[in-house]
Amino acid sequence: MSYQIRPARQEDNAAILALLQGTPQPGAVTLNFERNPDYFRGAKVACEQPDVWVAEARDAPGKVGAVYNVGWRHVWINGEVRPIRYAHDLRIAPEFRNGMILHRMFRHLRKQLAEGEWMQTTVLRDNQASLATVASGRAGLPVYYPAGTIETSMLYTRQRYPRLPADTSIRQSGSSDLPEIAALLKREGRKKQFFPYWDVNRVHGDEYCFGLNASSFLLLRIGGELKGVLGFWDQKPIKQTRVLGYARGMGVMRHLYNTHSVLRGGMRLPPAGGVLSYLSLHSLIVANDDPDLLRLLMDYAVAYFHGRYDALICGFFQQDPLAGVAARYRRRLLLSEHFLVSYDGDPRGALDGERPWYVEVARL
């Protein structure tokens, strides 16, 4: 099949959505990760500046057989702010999967990157096909340098509120809190690798923060001083996890499982065609990486959102000292491998090893 690789356009939206919907994840529960109704709106949340490309059949204009995004966002690297690309959303239609298209796409990618430029990417540990491609060493592909394992946790909400120390308070944010939030994110975020750098005033209508507003944070104060921030984000308007179907017998078990979830907390399984109910966490930061402070915020959040959402989604690198906090809760765990991707040598040696690494799962 003859095709051309070109920049994606808004009129490609329907074709890209169809491509994403054609790649479900099979299992006892068949899931599909969707971006309805507008792929490009979600792309502007994942990256400050999306860089989306498609492979289009030459004999069928408008037919998209492959897509990828290598846009960039600003993050802290070694205590300084840098624009770093994030490679994601690679999808190839079955009829386009031949020996040449992946090679041609990576050859095109080589032309997009500046000399010495590297990217971040993540691959689900269960996605053995993609991991095999990463490790293949095929000519023309960049090198994927292993750079940590990410634990993404689906924390089940519960009804019980925690008891806070006498001098401690947690409440939802407002516009007047934004300067303090910005100061804490900058002060603590620069101590980490890959922590997002962004102006919190962008919550007022910016496409990079679609769905956020000035009240999208929980604030932890001790003696009146801001010591922790937990951002929350309902992203259902831009991306969904849809249940396409259940294995034989699972449909009956679903009702029993849901009853158990109501009683003890858990992810309720919707009928086939429904979407899962969860809230994504973002901008998780506490003073001096104190796990006890994060635990206070997490305890409060899993109770505060109970009844509105079944679960809260958060993620940590395994080596992050805060990763153990999420392990305290009833949860479902998903592992992903993180890579630094480069055509021009290993970038890992340039990273300051003293700083813990951070992942913003709400933008993956």
C-alpha cells in the first residue's frame, strides 16, 4: 500500500478516532481507550505544543492508517526548565502493518528532532509487542534507553474521613490561592526530574488545562502555611476508558462484583458500552517530599470524592520515596516502562541522580 506521512489536520479527527477505537485491549474485560469527541483537544492537554503526524493512503485521501504525536511540554530538568518531547499515541491500522511503515515513520521522526534532542515515552508492561519492537535494535529506529518503572494506581474511594491534627486543615482551592500554589509547585517541583512547569493561571480557559479551574486543587495547610497540593481532574470530556464487553460468565459476576464495590469500595463495572468512573490526580506535591503529608492529602481525597467517582488515578516512579503512600490503599496497579528515546546517544548520564523522578499521569 502506498501512503504519505504528513502533519495531521483537524479534518482528520474522525479518522483518527476511528483508528483509536479499532485497537481495544482484550481480556476478561475488553477495554478501549478513547479520545472522544475531539482527538486534538486531548492532544493539547498531553502536550503544550502537539506535533501530530498521520500516514494517509495515497489512493484514498482522508484514510488514516497510522498516527503518532511527539509534541513537547516544559518540565524541570536538573533544576532548570526545558521543553521536552513526549512520544505517544502511536497507532497503526492492521492493513498498514507491514515491514516498511514503522521504519518510514521513524525515519521521518529523525528529521523532526534537533541534533542531540531526546524524548520521553512510556510503554505498558503488558504490551509485549511494543516492548519487543523497542528492544529489537532494528536499523533506523532510535535507541530506547530504560529509565525507570512507573506504578499507576487506581485508588478506590471510600466513605471514611480521616482525623486531621489540630493545626492541620485541608480544603478546596479558590482563585486567591493560585499565587501560593504556584510558589509551592516551583519551589518543590524544581527538586524533581520531569516535574511539569506551567503557569497555574492557565486554568482560566487555556487549552493545555481544559477542564481545570481555580478550584481544581486540594490544599494542605499546617499552622496556616501551605505544605501540600493535590490537583484533581475529571478528564471524561476528552478521554474515556470504555468497556466493550465481558468474557463469558463475567457479565453475571459483574453484578456481584459491583455489590462488593459498593460495600467496600472499588471500581464498579458498567454494562458493555459504558465508561469507567475515575478522577485523575495531577500536580501532587508536598513540602520536602514528606510521605506523611501526602498520606493526609490522599486520605482526605479518597473520602472527599467518594460517591462521585469510584477511583482516583495517580502514578509514581518506583524509586520515588512517595510511591509507598499509594500502596497503603485498596487499589488496582498498572505497571509501565519509561524510556528516554534518542538517535544521538544515551541522555541518562546528563540527569542529576540526586533528584527523584516525577510522572504526571494525567498528561500521559
